[in-house]
Amino acid sequence: MRLHPPSPPYGHRVAAEILGIFAMTPDERVTRWTVSPPGGEALAAFLRAHLTGRSWRDVKRLVATGKVWVDGVPERVDGRRLRAGETVELRASAPRAARPGGGLRIVFEDTHVVVVDKPAGVSSVPFAPDDATERAPAPHAAPRSAMDLVREVWRRERRRPSPLLKVHRIDKPTSGLLVYARTEDARRALYKLFRAHGAERTYLLVAHGQVASRTLDAPLVKDRGDGLRGVARRAGEGKRAVTHVRALEALDGATLCEARLETGRTHQIRVHLAEAGHPLVGERVYVRDHQQAGRPLLESPRLLLHAATLGFPHPLSGRPLRFEAPPPPDFAAVVERLRGGGARAAASAPAPGGSSPERGRGRRRRR
């Protein structure tokens, strides 16, 4: 893998603005406990012991509806074993957890394109047989793809059905911005643009360890020899892949970063960072090398990878479009937990600078 010095700042946002996304509002209706040694008790049993008069059904419902947080992160598994020193919180006024597959937001749409902010845990397309991380849904399962959810929004708004065509994908465990085409002409134009790496795509991520700003330039293969995607071991193998990484903030055992894709290979950011010794926090696939080296994995209820910006010229008019989506609460909560004693600017992060051109934040939907 070739490492290059960091290129000039490619993100148009000031670093302080990015870090400010993670500000959290205190909740006055919080009951808090600290797990005493030796730990090991199941979460549901812990809650029932501390909530007088509550039944097993009551405490399990509290967990299932997102009212229980462990070390600043919502915990949805009532059988999770607690460790000594962990903080358990009952947040009575926390919003009820959305049903699986919910939470999609349409950011922009017109007669040619639809841009959405996809929640983590939802596939970009109904089923992708070439991707082992995206399994086919059960025959009678609820809609599980972002395409299905867009159509659900249209149905609720009593709108006439419209074609929805795939342009690109982001991984199922990744949240953030994604564009679909509504006409074949738009699909062809956008597909050509993405294939030529002409779209602007930046991601926010949290990776294990102390990450330095750099460019990761290494070809990727579907199978590095152990069944996992990885960096090619021999010259001439794999497809070219380039990821520009910018360190934003040093966390407790991890680094908050921004990554810009120069190419768009499957799982590119996840593989590049893992092969560089910095798997993403919340990663479940590309952690074998990290674990075999005896390094601990930081806990997270989701993969900390979010497609934060998406920019491209309109496929018909050519007008520049650029959109931003702040990371969702489950991402921000883990960042807040990993801040430990407070935020520390990453030593390798470029100095804040420059103003930005017209932005897509808050852009109105067009019908």
C-alpha cells in the first residue's frame, strides 16, 4: 500500500463545523446507575433489580424502545452482559426507537433524480447477490431497501408511482446520502459520471487507533486469500482504489476522520483503513487482522461510517448540486462517549480554512 502525504484540504467545511455536529442536548429525565464489580449481569436483570415494581416485560420493553443507554449509546439487546464501571441510563423522554427500516429522509427530488439520507441497516437496493453483507430478505419481510422506503413515502403522500433506478450504492451498515435516477436518461448520465469518478463523495468515520491524514492508494481484490476483500498482494492484481483520509479529532482509542473517495470500489474505505491497521469502529467483517494481533475492539451498536456529502452536476441541466447530511444520533452518541475527557484536535488535521460555495443543506424537495 502506497502512502502519500496529505493532499490540500479537499473538504469545503471548516473542521470546527464538522465537530460541532456532535453537540448533544442534556436530558433532564435521566436515571443513572454505575455497574458495581464484578459485573457480568444481564441488562434486563440489572434494570429489574433497580426499578422497583417493574416486570420482566416492562424492562425488556424499555430496552426494545430505545429508552436504555449504556455508556452513552442506546442498547437494544436486553441480554447484554454488563461490565463493572459501565454507566446504565434510563432516558424516559428519549424518542421511541424507529421500527427497523424506518428513518429514511428524502433530501431532494425533481422529475429526474431523488437524493435520500439512508439510515444504517437498510440496503441501497432490494438485494445485491454479489455482496455477502447484503442478504436476501425473507419472502414476507417488511421492506428492507432504501428504494422500498422511498416508494413507501410516495404511497403515503398519494403520489403517482414513478420509476426508481439504481445509480450507485452505499453499504447496508453505512448511513448517509444516496442518489437514484427517475428516468433512463438521468440514470445513464449519472452512471457514466460515477463510473468516471466525477461525483464528490465524502464520508465521516471513526477508526481504531491514532490515524494520520494521508492518501491510501492500493488496488483491491475480492478475495485476498482468506475469503475477505483486501489489498492485492501481487503486482498487476486487483482494481485501482484511492482513499484520501483527513484526521479531524483524536478520541479515546480512536480517531474521527473525513474520507474522500477518488475511486468507488466495494467496501473501499472499510478495507483500506482495516489493511492500514485501523478498522472502523463497529466493523464486523474486516477485523480479523486486528483481532489476531490481540488488539481490542471498541464497542458500537453500528458501523461508524456515514456518507456526509454528495455532489454532482444535474444529469439534464448540468446545474451543480451538493448536499450535506449530519451523522445520525446513534453515530454521534458513540463519538461523544469516545471523547473521554473532551475533544482534542488531531495533530495531523489541516488548519481550518476557506469558505464554501453554494450548499445543499436544507434544500427543498421539488416535485
